[in-house]
Amino acid sequence: MSLDIDHQSESDYGLVMAHVLDIAPLRSLVAVADCGGFHRAAAALHLSQSAVSQHLRRIEAVVGGTVVERSGRGIVFTDVGQKVLRHARTILAAHDTALDDLGATEQELLTIGATEHGADVMLAGLTSALRQRLPDRRVRFRLDRNVSLADSVERGLVDVAVMLDGAALNRTEASGMVRLQWISGRSCTAPARGPLPLVIFSEPCTLREPAFSILDKHAIAYEIAAECGDLSGLYAAVRSGLGVALLPMIGKLPDGLCPAEGLPPGNYASILVRGRAGIDPDILSTVDAAVHDVLAAAK
């Protein structure tokens, strides 16, 4: 009889184990809800979109119903999906708390996008500040231009982006302000006659309009001598004497470059911190505060 009882228990156990809500699929479900879609959720979790879709299908196989549906260009959670989502958040919170209590947690990756300006000064200080303030996070930086960073935040490819607003239109939400400075090569002299040669970033760029506006305001004729796709190319063009450029001043200028003389002063640019959909507000505010402190220290 005991053998029959044991056999029945194993059978029952197998039935129970066939209906399990695993942690990884639940985490994907929550990410889809927080990020507003499969693509952003996949980027936030560093998974493929097909992997996230498969995770949700596994959940649907367990609960016996559809959890999300397409709605126009987005998605909506079904009634069953909303119920599963509530349980998923509870289960994940208990799971993560247990791992933390047992000392079995791994550092989560935090991807921060930043413009190239002042990277040698700003990123070193920002890395140090975030190590102290977010000890449970592993930070990875991605350097890119403003337009690419905006797209990366929208698509969830970076968690947080530190961006530059050359027009300084949104000062109230800025983490800090930096002065725009005309720079030139050390051996470069302004032409006695003719238009001022400019070295600028190719479109789209948040620094083009401020440069044109300053020169137009002071009736200084100019012409574009070189357009560059990245900061290293712009530095090389200015260093070789092709023209002057308007750049934000964070820290020291690279070798071979100096402030340009005889030009009207530049305005200020705003440094803004933006987070992807679903980012933890505490993480975003911590990065924002760290950027503010690093900019203040770099002055």
C-alpha cells in the first residue's frame, strides 16, 4: 500500500510542477508592462524580442489564456493578463528580497548613454559617484550623439541618457548648465578678410543653431569649412586649422586646442538626464543628482 501511496504522490507532484510560473517569464511580463512593448522590454532585459515573446507564451500556456493583445501600434493587457501581472510583481518582489537576504544577488547592468563632450572629465567622475550611490548596479556607458541617444532611450537600448540641449530651452529640468565656448587650433588665426570658417557637426546637431545665431546677432559673416560626424573628427579639423567650433566647456580642452579670440561670448547649454520607459524613478533621480554634482565639481 505504501508503494501505491508513494506512486500517487509522485504523480500529483508532476501535475503541480507542470503548471509553474517561472521567474524569467514573469520578469519579461513585468518589463513588457513597464516599458510599454516587447521591443523596449527586450532591450531593457538585454534579451531578444523573440525570447520575450516566448516567455509570454509560456505564461499563457500555464494560465490557459491570452495575457496581452495588440491595440493599434501598441499592446494592452487582457483581464487575465492584468491578474497575472499583479501576481508577477508580488512574486518577483518576494523572489528578489529572498535572494538579497541570502546574499545571492548579482549586480544588475545599468546602461547609461552620454554625449561625447567632456567624456574624459565627466565620465570618470560620474563612474565614481555611481559606484558609491548604486553599489548594486554594474554601470556601462555608451557614447553617442544627441539624436542617437534620444532614439536609444525611446527604444529602450539605454536605461538613462545624459543629453545636451545647446539652446538651453529647458533649464528648469536641467541637471546643470555648461558654457558654450569658441575653440580653435593653437596656430589658427582668424582671417583678416572674408567669412569666418566654421567647423560643425553634421545635421542633426543641437549646437549648429546656437553657433549660427550668435554670429548672425553680431553680423559676423561665416561659412562652413568642415562638417564632422563625431567629436574626434571635429577636434582634428579644428586642430589642423580648418576653422573654429562652438563647444560646451566641461573640464580642460584637448591638446592642440585653445579658446578662440576675438569672437562674441557663447551662451549656455543644458545637460538633461532622460530615462527609458519603465526605469526605476529612484535610479533616474540618483543618476540625475550624480550628473549635477559632477558638473558642479568640473567648473
